[in-house]
Amino acid sequence: MGKRRYLILAPDHFVNDAKTAHGVIRYGKDETVAVVDRSCAGSSVQKVLPHLRSDAPIVASVSEGLRYHPNTLLIGTAPQGGKLPAQWRRDVLTALEAGLDLVSGLHDMLAEDAEFVRAAHAHGARIWDVRKPPLVPLFSGAVYAVRAPVLLAVGNDCNVGKMTVMIELANAAAAAGTTAEFVPTGQTGIMIAGWGIAVDRVISDFTTGACERLVLQADARHPRYVLVEGQGSINHPAYAPVTLALLFGCAPDALILVAAPRRKHIEAFETPTLSYMELIEIHETLCATVKPAKVVGIALNTNGLSETQAHDEIERARSETGLPADDVVRLGATDLWHAIQPQLIKREPLRSCVPA
Amino acid sequence: MGKRRYLILAPDHFVNDAKTAHGVIRYGKDETVAVVDRSCAGSSVQKVLPHLRSDAPIVASVSEGLRYHPNTLLIGTAPQGGKLPAQWRRDVLTALEAGLDLVSGLHDMLAEDAEFVRAAHAHGARIWDVRKPPLVPLFSGAVYAVRAPVLLAVGNDCNVGKMTVMIELANAAAAAGTTAEFVPTGQTGIMIAGWGIAVDRVISDFTTGACERLVLQADARHPRYVLVEGQGSINHPAYAPVTLALLFGCAPDALILVAAPRRKHIEAFETPTLSYMELIEIHETLCATVKPAKVVGIALNTNGLSETQAHDEIERARSETGLPADDVVRLGATDLWHAIQPQLIKREPLRSCVPA
């Protein structure tokens, strides 16, 4: 497939609840030619979300978006449970009937929807379900032999910016003259990087095997460092198992803690978020049972805070933990990258002293 | 389906590597009429594994087993990765062609195998893939409102007897005049109890939802207690995510630690097993971040040890932890049940102090 020209579908959700759209617009290699969201139609991405650095127009319908010559429709939101809202079917069909390819990160597999498949076939369109995982083997321990030090992002909640932090750090590493391979583990990361596995979609027994395979694939490109996008949070009542799959399956040598500093509870649950020290302790304790790894830095998401508040939160993170802390979106990733790089050293897994 | 009469297929693995066969023979409500294992053909279950309390004969082939009038072929082993060994296909076809139903706990879905489906259809046989999970919703927190206290088994490794301990405790509870609903979370437990979900087969994002649903289903039968079969181990490099899914998704009020006391490393990995105190600490720390639960007792698997060694290990567990400890297979579950029952009290999840 050549260069994609995306029309992004995010009805009524573009500004507040479309992290897939935001990630692809900000970091993707392909161009976004327009966004479909009737609630802010007539405006532009530049006007409603200037930090995304795109002047794509926002339009009211897919038909209207066709005017900007897209070749691909991208589903720009990730609703809870990953289902396609029924009222979006007409939009998807309109795009397929216009010959646009379809890229989706939903749990619903659109390439298994008979009506979509017929429309795609009739108009020469292709459907890419980004979240559909390949068959992977069980975890084998092969990951313990990768050469590049592996840095994994962990977080105090979902949706705090773990992917963004790892992309920004990889870019900072490149700017500093070294190589760091970004490893996508969720749908948005996969759309941006063009490869990866949506670990949350893998059959539970095989999640650590999927993580292992991703790190092996990244290492095979011989980067100096491997930077893995994290998922969920270790005390997320629903998604912690995915977090633990990354923690054991990627066999990281170091962790970076990504946190929204004023978030009080996990997503829609009443479960309290943990303090920085509690988060460091619980991740390091778990890693210590298989392959030791330390938290080497903290990346804060101070989105919504004033300059002073952001500065205060960064200072608080530093003083509470004694670790380098920063907001890589607000202040750039160069400083944090240079602060953590010396800590990215290859480590060994534990071995039991069983006579062979 | 009426009463099943099982022919159990366990070629060359019946004695040492057929925990599904052993569990179904020992605890299942259906009768096992014969076992297929050429390596010990001519013997009987009674002779090779007396603790299973069955006088079923062991035969060399499925054809020979038909003499005992089975109505169902059960795949009696759970090979790594859950694949059907190619050399077993002929046996499975012979059974289907004789009109036997097929029960399988493999990851390979036999009801999706075209050759098996044709044979089953032609001879009126049915195929039950025990491990195939239903569609389940995401975790919602509804499990926090169940009425019965929930006891979950955790272990120092896979394959230490977590299912057996929970069935024995449920039986001891019944003998003591109360009701305890056993919740199966793996293929053998499902075959024994006739319901349940193989959590290791569920898509990662939905594993906690599957656990929640199982506990809700058990609680809907109004038992005094809910006893959940555990899976894996919290520091198992490959399967720990399944363990954590049970720990958060079942929202247990108490934990029972099941351990093989002299196991030094996790399954085929070099990862060392944890000490009792390390295991207690790590499970209680994780639970404390969502809904607190304590380890209330230790069930040891002293299989292979002498009477004296077993006694010593039970004493060591008691003195290292201060908790009630016993081997419920060797010594019966009555004592352990009475020791832990007072600790099975309903507990509340954490709530963050966010103004509504």
C-alpha cells in the first residue's frame, strides 16, 4: 500500500475522546486530509487542538470529506468494549462504496462483517483490523537473550500518555544520535508505526508470548535501545492483566513511570490511583520475582495544568522519588532522555539454583 | 445430554502427565469406563494410580475401548500450547465414527476441524470444546456486590493442585453442613463441574470480566461461600497475567495458598519459586491496591514425600507463616476447612475519596 491519505471518523468525539485520531494525526507518517465530526464541522484541527500540528479541516459527513481526496477511512476513537456504534455503519459503508480502504482498531473485526466485506469487494477497498492479533507461540524465555536494553512504560492509569512518552523518547534518542526502536502494543501505536500487536486482544495464555515476540522483532533491527509502549495500570481492576503481560513478557531492563499527577482514581472505577512510591515499589517487587528492573524516571502528563502547576508537579515527583521527572510533551523529551539513558543497562533474569 | 460414559484418551501419558484424566476420574460425576494408553495397556487405573479410586481398565486403542460401551471420548491430557498431537487424529476419528461424543480441553478447537465435524455429523456425535469461552462483557465492578465471601486459590507454581484443593474444601464444607460453590476456571474443573470458563482462553482485555461473571453466576445459586479454582502463579513468566486476572476479576475476600513445598523453579523455566512469606506478601500487596484480601491458610501438595517428610513440610509452613497448613489430599480437608472458615468474611473494595 502506498502513502495513505486519511479521512478520520470521530463523530461527536474528536476533541475529547479520540486518542487514536490524535495519535495518528500527531505522530503518524501518513497524512490526515480531513476529520468527520459534525459537532465541530467547519472548524479545523489547528483551531480545536493546536498541539496536534495539523491544519486538516473538520467536516460533517464522510461524503463531505471525500472532497479532500482521502484513500483510507480510519476509525478514530476507541469506545469501551471496542464495538462499532450502530449509527456509524452508514458512514463506513459510504467510505467503502467510494473505494476507500478501511483501518480500524476496534475489538469488532470489521473484515468479518458480511456487509462491509461485500462493499469492500465490490469497490476494490481493503479492510485492516489493526487489533486482530497474529497467532503467536507461548512465552519461551527467548526474550532474555535480546541485546538491546528494553525500557517499558508503566502508568498510574490508562490513557495517561504512555505511547506518546515512548514515541517522544525514541525521537529524542534519534536526535541525540542513537537508535531506539519504538514497540507498539496497542491499536494507535500500530497505526502510527505500521507494525505491532494489540496485546489486549491476544488470548490470555499467549499475551506474554506476544510481548516476547514484539521485543524480539524490534531487537532484530539492531537498535541501541528498545522502547515499549505500556498498557493499562498494575492496579487497574479490569486491565491489570495486560499490564503484567508486558512486565513479564517484554522482560524490561528498566521502567519509566508515566503518570497523570492529579488523577485520583482509575478510569471510571472508584479504585484509588497509587502514589509514585507505591507504584515504584509494586512494579519493582513484581519484576524482582522474574527479572529485576528499576523505575529510572517519571514522565508526567500535566495536560490541563497551568505552567506553575505543571512545574510544581514535576518538582513534587522529583522530591518524592529522587528520580528524574519531566513532562515530555510540554517541555520536550531531550532532558529526560539524557537523564535516563545511563540507567538503560542490560540485566539478567533470575535463575534458581537447581542442580541440572 | 444424559449421563456420560467416558473413554479417556491419554496415549503414553496416563500415569505421569494427564491431570485432566486424573481430575475427571477422581472428582467427575460421570463414569470412566476405560482409559486408552498403550504403554500400560492390560493394567487398570486401580493398579497404576490407586488414589483415583477407579477400577476402569487401561486398553491399547480406541477400538478396544469401545468394548466397554463408552458414549464419549475425552481427551485426557493438556499438552503445552494445547495442540492435538497429529498421531491422535486417527483415534479421535475412530471414536467419532463409532458415534461417541467428543469432549476436549485443548486450545485447538476440534469443533472447527473440518474432518472431525464431517465425521461427527455423519455419525450423530457432538463435539464439546470445553476451553472455548463464551463472549463476556468487560469487567464492571458488579462482583464487588456478591453476597457470599469469595475464597480464591493461588499457588507457588502451575500444576500444584489448586483445583483439587478447592474441590476438597467444597466437599468438606458440605460435610460440615454448609454450602460452598466450586467455581471452575480451567478445562478440567469445567469437565468435572459441568460449567465454568477457561480463563486462559479468553481475550486478554476480557479476562477480568470472565472471572467476574463466574463469581456472579456462583453467587446467584446462593451458596454460603464461593470457592474459586486458581490458575498459574503470580511470578510465572508466561501465565502470571491469568493469575492476576483471577486476583482482580474474582475480587476475593480471602486467599488460600496452594504449594508444592519442595518445588524450586517455575515449571520448565529457571525462575525460582517464591517462599511462603514472599508469596503472601506479593498477593496481599496486589490485593491491597484494589480490594484487600489476606492469605488465610496453606494447602500443601506433599505428593511424592514420605509420611515424615510431609509432616515436616506441614510444620515448616505453619511455623514460617503462623497460618493453618495441611495437605488436604493426604490428610483430608476437614481440619483445614474448619481452620479457615472463620476468616471467610465479606470485605469491601477500596474507594478513592473523590468528591462526586
